Amino acid sequence: MARFISQTGASATIPALAGIGLRPPHYPGLVDSRPQVGWLEVHSENYFGRGGAPLFYLEKLRGHYPVSLHGVGLSLGSTDPLDRLHLQRLKELAARIEPSLVSEHLSWSSIEGAYLNDLIPLPYTEEALDHLVNRIRQTQDFLERRILIENPSSYVEFTHSTLSEPEFLVETARRADCGILLDVNNVYVSCRNHGWNAEEYLNCIPAERVEEIHLAGHCLNRFEGGEVLIDTHDRPVCEAVWHLYEQALDRFGPCPTLVEWDTNLPSLETLLGEARKANLLLEAHYAQAA
């Protein structure tokens, strides 16, 4: 077992404040004005190149803000062999940027080398658990650092699952000795879609495993005979998710919180406004603890 790099050292820690996802239209505004925001998160794969504008801006901003790398393409749940080139590029990027946190998804997205443009949920079985834990361990050994695993949003369930989603997530983190990136919007979306209890979901998660929280917007799709929530990241966080976030803070305490907004991008000021809303809730919980 490799000795993992600490992600909680004084020089690298992401504060328990709100951050925003770094997207190209906001590069100039962030570099020029350096607004007050706790930290930045990027999709790792967008920065695998050896140069170019993305790395140029990321390295500039890395001097002023803590950074987290959030992967979307490792396909940890796939039965394909782990992509060693992908892992090598991620390791090189981490060495270059020195992120405070590195995360991926509890999902799969590739089969026989072909990639789907989505994060597909897993069946929650002991077989899938063993498979995922083994691949997370391999990933952590290769990267020489602990990673976080994010709970998915989902729209269908597997009839042969033997564990609930929070049980599967917690057991994955325990056996692989990784952290949890708790996406509160994903909890809300999945619980609404499947009739689960969101409060019970949160109560299943041990507080010591949660190292980051995500917030995002979603949309409602209606169809003949029903409706489904879709995790779209294309609008503000809704009031129900803000309320669930407050419950999460009650459960886990103040935690680095990212506002995700990936399509129909708003102005930088609008995005920072969402981060300020999260900070107000974080400050209220700090005050309660004082």
C-alpha cells in the first residue's frame, strides 16, 4: 500500500467555505477581479493537455485559490480495465496543480473501450461492491493519495440490488478507505425519483467520511404517467435543496461546499451569488457551534 499524500495540511486545505466550479467563460473575470470565493473546482479531464489556455488560467488562479480536481471519466464502476493513461495524466496534473482534494463518481461510463456521455449507476450488490472497492484502492495506490467518491443521481433502480444506495456508498468508503463527496442535489433528485427518505439517507452517512459537499440545480421532466427529476446543473439551487443542505450541515458540520453550474452558464456574479447563499448557511452553523 502506498503512503498517501495528506490532503489536510495547513498549506493545502480547502476551507469549509463555498467554492465555485471553474468554467472557461469565467476565466478572465476571476483573474482580473479575484473575487472573494473560498475555492475553485475543475473537471480534471479538461486540463490533461500539456499547455493551452485552460492550464494557463488554472495555474494563474491556483496562486490565489485552493483547487479541487473532480473527475468525470475514470469510470470506476466499469468492468473495463482501469485506464492507466488516464490515471497517469491525472497524477501529472495533481503534481502540477497540487490540489487539496481529488474526487470521482460512484458510477461507470465505459464498456469495451467505448465511452458514454453519462455517469451510469451501479447495481448495489456485494459483487459490485467488491469490484468498486478494488478499483478505488488501485486508483489511490497509483495516485498516492486518498480520493473522494461522489454519490450519483439516478432515474432507475436495479431490481437485484441487495443494499440501499447510502449503505453501498458508506461500505465502499469504509472498505476502500476513501472519503465521501456528498452531492446534496443528487440525494434530493434520487430520493424524489425513487421514493426514498432524504433525511434517512443523510443519517446513514458517517460524518467523519464527508469531506466535501456539492450543490446544483435540476429540472423536472413530465411524461405520460409520471415525472422525473434530472440532474442538469443548468440553473440555481432550488429551495428544497437549500433546505436539505441545512440538514446536511446539521448532520456533518460546516464542510467545503461547491456550487456546480455546467450548462446555460450564468454570469460570474450570479454564480458568486449562489456561493454567497451557501456561505450564509455555513456562517450560521459556525455561529451555532461557537
